[in-house]
Amino acid sequence: MSNSRTLIDKLWVMHEIVRRDDGASLLWVDRHYVHEGSFHAFSQMKRRGRSVAEPQLTFGVADHYVPTRGRARGIANPEIAAMVRNLEANTGDNHITLFGLRDPRQGIVHVVGPEQGLTLPGLLIVCGDSHTSTHGAFGAYAFGIGASEVAHVLMTQTLWQKKPKRMRIAVDGKLAAGIAAKDIALAIIARIRADGAQGHAIEFAGSAIRALTMEGRLTLCNMSIEAGGRCGMVAPDATTFAYLKGRPFAPKGGDFDRAVEAWSALTSDKDASFDREVSINANEIAPIVTWGTTPDDALPVDGRVPDPARESDATRAKYLREALDYMGLTPGAKLTDIAVDRVFIGSCTNSRIEDLRAAAAVLSGRVSKVPGLVSPGSSSVKRQAEEEGLDRIFRDAGLEWADSGCSMCVGINGDLVPSGERCASTTNRNFRGRQGPGARTHLMSPAMVAAAAISGRLADV
């Protein structure tokens, strides 16, 4: 038998402590991120009379429920204010580092981890949030876990898991101008469907992936969960190492050089086999938008809304009718004829400095026809954007410049899309009510959202 292994295999072996007869393995966890929604897990731990096993490996961030507007005056919602205080107490009592609201490093957990150098190649990273897959962009094994699993990690720094199947998605060729990582992600999901990678860990490979910046790779791995994947990852390379050098929590000096030598071995062997392989031509990827109520309802922006009458499968036709009814769309309509009511730029998918620059480049000197909100991914990103003058571009265009947080992506923090309104959004999910009850969400890249703002409708950037 071949001894060749995939990156996924290598990361699994590095963290496996013991394997049970039922196939589940006990894995060591290198980084555990918690947020204000993790209070259930701390409560479970307290009820058992336990304490955090490895507090130096757990990091707290206030991001999910926190308001992104007016919070300098305090949090008006008493329930959310209590959750933030609870996080402060839980992390303080257990000697856990917290990037709280008053910390200049605060932001969305999946932005803060990488920019602080906490997310490193080869680590196993978990968080009570499905988009923890984002951190796989560094060649880490990163995935979301539930509240009981969060409690287990707090108490033991380990986690029982069954090894997922291995999937490689190769994107080769050169992307056309204006095509972003979000377009790649949506093209993949449209191709394999929202459950296409179910039960698999995905490795993204190919020349187009290698050409992406770290910000682009983070976007891509963030969206891997929307394809049904357990996690997504990209093998670390020179781009990864250059990004990490000098980050606050990253290795320094000779330790960094030695780390790079070890990280460089985190690649799939040439003859390693995968359970499933998918190949996509980068030259064929166009600017993409979603039209329906799952991320795989995605089409090139010059396409048309599907017509249920042309669908031979009765179940699919029923889904199309229901999705179009919820979205308020006419079968066969041009996507570029769909008017939007507002725009949102932010979330753990597309709120880094590169994303804000891309949107600002389109908005510069222009005015948005609709209201909108821009929420940077971290307080650090916000400061950098303001130093570069990007906030003035957004404000001059008529958009609101907010603080950092999950914001309008989850609709649980006061940032909502009103019922019946249509939002062009850089977020990762367009499920019914995701951005608020009755909200209609169209997913796309930051530049595409900016183009929609200017035109007042879905537009080709």
C-alpha cells in the first residue's frame, strides 16, 4: 500500500491521541476560540465543577451579538450587554485572553485569529461557529463545533471526531479582471451544490488558488462550509509565511525560520489519493450573484432567474417556485434587472482590508443609489481603512461606516434588513430570514456589492 498522504491525512495524524473501536478519534486542540455566545459551554463546565484545562490555548472575542453602531455609549440591549459581561467574567475567571469591546484588537473571531498570528499552519482549531473553516486558509485543520463540544474542549483540550473523507477541488488557469475569491467560492458551490462536499474535508489547490492572497484564501475556506464540507484548507506556501511574519502571536526570529521549515512539509504528497476530486477552469468563472435561498442558487450576473416551468424534476420545480416566491422574483427575469433596496459590506467572509479596498475602488467618486452599511472585520482593519481614507469614500458615497462585529450577517445584533427588502451582501448565507425576518439576500463579492450600490440593481462590476 502507498504511504503517500494528503494534507488532511497529515494534519489528522499530528493530532490523533487515541482511536476507539467505533472509528472515532480523540484529537488534541491547539487553538480554541470562544465568543459571547459560548456561555452555555462555560455553564456546563461550572455545573460539573471543572475548570479550563489549557487557558493559554483558548482566546475569547466579542463579535456575534455586539452592536456595530453607537456602542461607545454602551450596549442598549440589556440581554446583549449581559452576554458581553458574562464573556468578560468567564474569560477573566479562567485566565483566558479576551479581545473585548474595549480592546483595540477586537473584531470578528475569524478575522482576529489570523491577523494576530494566532492561526498558524498545522494547528487544529475549533470554535463554536460553523465558519471556523476560515482558518484552514493557513493549512490548519479548522472546523466549527457545538456547545457541548465547546465544553468538552474547555475541560480537556481534546475532542472526539470521526475522520472525514478527503476531497480536492483544483482551480487552474487565470481569473479574469474583477473576479474575486467570492466568485470562485460561489462557482464551486453552484457546481457541486450545497451538499456536494458533505462528509468531506476539502483541500483547495491549483494555480488560481496559489495566486490568491491570504485574504482571498480566507474567503474561499470560509465558504467551504456552504458546500457542505466539514472544513476547507489550502496548503501553506510563501504567501502564507509572508503574511504571518511579524504578527503579534506568531513565532519570532529563529523560531519563525524553524517553523517555516516545518510548515513547508504540510502539503499533499504528489501521488496521494482523494475520495473525490473536482476540477474547475478559472478562465470560465464570471462575476456571480445568488438569486435564491441557498448559496448554490448562484449564477453569472448576466444570467436569468430560473423558470420552474422548465424544470422536469417535480421536487426541484417546487423548490424553485417557493424560492422565487420568497425572493419576490419573476421566472426568466434578467438578474441585472433586479433592483436592490440596500447593501452590506462586512462579515467573516469579506470584511478584511483587501475587501474594503476592492469595494472602495468601485465606489470612489460615485454615489450609492441605496442605503448601506460597511462593517470592517476588526478594529485593526477599521483603523487601517481610516488611515487609507477608505472610510471617507464609503461615507461620501452615502454608506454608513460602522464598528467591527458580525453585524448584518446574522441579524441578531440590531443590524437588520427590513422584511421584504432586498440586500446585496458580502456575507456567506442567503437563507430565509438570515439577515432579518423576511429579508431577501443576494450574495456576491465586495466589488459586486459596490456596483449594485451605484446602479441600484444587481450589476456586473
